[in-house]
Amino acid sequence: MTGARVSFDLDDAGVRAALSGAAVRLDDPRPLLDGIGARLETGVAERFARETGPDGVAWTPSRRARKSGGKTLTKTARLRRSITRAVRAREVLVGSNVVYAAIHQFGGDIRQKARGQRLLIDDERGGFVSPRARKGGLQRIVDAAIPARDISLPARPFLGVSEADRAALARIVSRHLREGVR
């Protein structure tokens, strides 16, 4: 053979040891999945704080937030606090069990039926009062007819994987394959 030739020997014992260690760590992926789920929960919390979707697009502010301040989707923080993870043998699930989570995540239309409601009117201060807060004074009860109405809610996605999540997940997987659980 004419021309140039390059030859080298590879001591692959280190490579084999690293691959063997990674294989052992992947034999039970639950610790890795728990770390991934924890990062995804953190990402959701960050989106609630910034009021943005996983794609970085700002949520449409709620009417309540526009009128009285505060944050969209956090009047009581129940939805934000409901975000949890469940690690199974080979998967991690991150989500909410709150029944209204889906309408906020995906948006949609709600049709409220007409209904009656008993209202407590405070004639001294003006306005409505909760019957539980009744404390004397000039108050009267009024039966009100509330008409049917349609409510259209925009999507305000909070679940998903952002670019920051992707980078963090890559670091978590890489560290786990190198070092295992810390």
C-alpha cells in the first residue's frame, strides 16, 4: 500500500466501564425519571411566575388580573399547587388533577346554563354580601335570575417542555449516565 497511513490502538477498557455503569443505572430508570419529573414541575412553576407558555409566549391576561391586578391563573393558586409528578416503571407523568386544568391548558368554550341564585343585598354599604357573612344591618334577600351565557377561554398552556427545560433535562440525563443518583 502506498501513500500515508495512520494507525493507533485504542484502550477501550475505560469506555467499556463507562458504558457498563450507564447500563446499570438505566436498568432501574426511576431515579432518573424522578429527576426529570422534578425539573418539569420546576418548569411549570417558572411558567406560572412568568405567565408564559412552554414556547415563551405570554398568556392572555385574565379579566380579573386586568381589573384588580394579580396574576393570571393564580387567584387561589390551587391550579399551580396541584402540579405533581408520578413516576412509573418506565415513564414519568407531570400534570394536575384539578378538573378545570384542561380548559386553561387548551382553551375552549363553556356554556353556563341559566340559573337562579339567592343574593343578600347590604343596603347600608351597597352591593352583594355572602349569606355566610350576614351580620345584621339593613340587609335583604333577593332571588335573582341569572341568564345563560357563553364563556370563551383562551389557551394558557402551563404544561409542556420549554427550551430551558430541554437543556436542563439533557444535563440531568448526562449527569445520571455519568454519575448515577446523587
